[in-house]
Amino acid sequence: MEHELWFTALLNKFLAGVVAVLLTKLGLPPADPAHPIPNYIAMEVSVIVLMIVCALWLKRRLSLENPGKFQQAMEVVVEFTQNLTDEIIGHGGRRYVGMIGTLGLFVALCNLWGLIPTFQTPTAEKSVPAGCAVAAFAYYNWHGIRQLGPWGYLRHLCGPMMPIAIIMFPIEVFSNLFRMVSLTARLWANMLAGDLLEQVFSGLVPIAVPVVFAALHILVSVLQAYVFMLLPAIYISMAVSEEH
């Protein structure tokens, strides 16, 4: 059994009963009803809580005349995301800024969470990247259907010519499903490997090496968050495109 972090213990103390009952009703009874919440879920929850608190705090303090440093930082993130959607999706791309930006911030924070003492990196557990990948998959397919209509989206998956639809359709379906696997594996593998290397080498050489690996962790974390913004933007562009 993994070591229970303090925040996990706190959640289990107050929510164990409710979570255990819910999981049992879903046909997923926990192995330990007194501690049904694992560390990676607790870490994910802590990131979500932080994002909500920061969003509410920022909303109350928005200012055009005298923006604070946090507002300026968030404006940089929004502008970066807008430029990304403008470049990748093109006309109408800014309607997707909210989802892509939120996904990028969530992944970035989850990736960086392991740098905080007594915390862990939730994206080093495959369930968290998988959840993000499923959310991105559902989002871009929904907007493809919304933009083109159910029949139009099916035709979109059939390729440019109906005579080859019998070949193209299963290829497109498989390609779409594989995107979830690709997004999950890329993020999970990078963060898991980074955490393991940092633990091993920091334990062997505790002087200076932890700083180097912390810097590397930050670099990889930001890069993987960017990838998790870039690829969904590309998938959205492909899904809503009316060109065949």
C-alpha cells in the first residue's frame, strides 16, 4: 500500500464514507473502505480546488486601470492560447480558448505538483492523463458534430470520396481512438520517467543534483502542457473543418 499523503488523509477523513458508498454502488467497491481515495486523486482534487479559488479571487479583483501581477500573468496565458487557436484553428478558433487554456493550465499544475514538498505528481499516474485525453476526445468530437451535424461528421470521417469510404471510415475511427492512447501515453510516460529519475539520482547524489532535476522537471512539465494544448487544438481544427 502506498504511503498516504497528508492531503489524502484529510480527504479520506471527511469523505471516505461517501466515496466508499458511491464506488460500491457503481460496482467498484474499494479495497479499503476507510481509505478509498488514493494519492493521485487527492492531488488532482487539490489542483482543481486551487484553480477554482484562483479564478474566483481573480474575478473579484479584475481591473482595467491597475491590473495586478496575477491578472497580468493570466492575461499572458489567455493571449498565448488565443494566438495558438488563431494559428491552428483559424476563423472561429477563439470559442475554444476556454477549454484549451483550462486543459493546459490543469496539466501544467499537475505536472509541477510533485515539486511541492509532501505532494506528488498526479500525471505520473496513468489515470489522470487518460482522463484529460478522454475529455479532449469528447470535446473535439462534440464540436465536430456540432459544426457539421451528425451526418456531416460521419461523411467527414469517410474521406474525400465516397467510393473509398469503406476503407477510410475504419481508419479514421481507429485514428481518433488512438489519439486518446497517444495523449495518455506521452504525458504519463514523460512525467513518470521524470519522477523516477529525480528520485533515484537525488537519492544517490543529494547535493546540487536535485536542483538540476527540478529544473528539468519544470521544463518537461511546461513542454508537456503545451503539447496537451497543441494537439487538441489540431484535433479540433480537423474535426470542424468543412473541407474534404
